[in-house]
Amino acid sequence: MRIVDNIRIDAEPSGEELKAACEHLVRELLEEVRHGFGDITVSVETTQSKKKAITIKSGKSYRFVV
């Protein structure tokens, strides 16, 4: 089962990159719950091309441009 299938995404923008970011965030959250500790930071910024960049930091940094 894909976790994101149960998440309703009403916000703009949408698309595959946003779904990938959501899936990654949920996977990281579940992994940290399983381990019993952790720290996740999510930031969103507007790039020069007016797109949004989502950065998820959980040990490593992962960036998604939507």
C-alpha cells in the first residue's frame, strides 16, 4: 500500500514531486517512531524560478522541487 494514497492533497502545487516528498516524509516519520527517537525538519522556500523547494532533513537532507 502506498501511504500517500490515504493523504488528501488539496494544496497547490500538486504532482508527482509533491507526492514523492509526502511519501518520503511519512517514511522518515514512521522510521523514527519505530526507532523511538529522531528529529525531522521540513522547510519550504521559493526558488528563483518561482517554484517551491521542499527540504526534508532527517539525518540526511532531501530536496524536492514542486
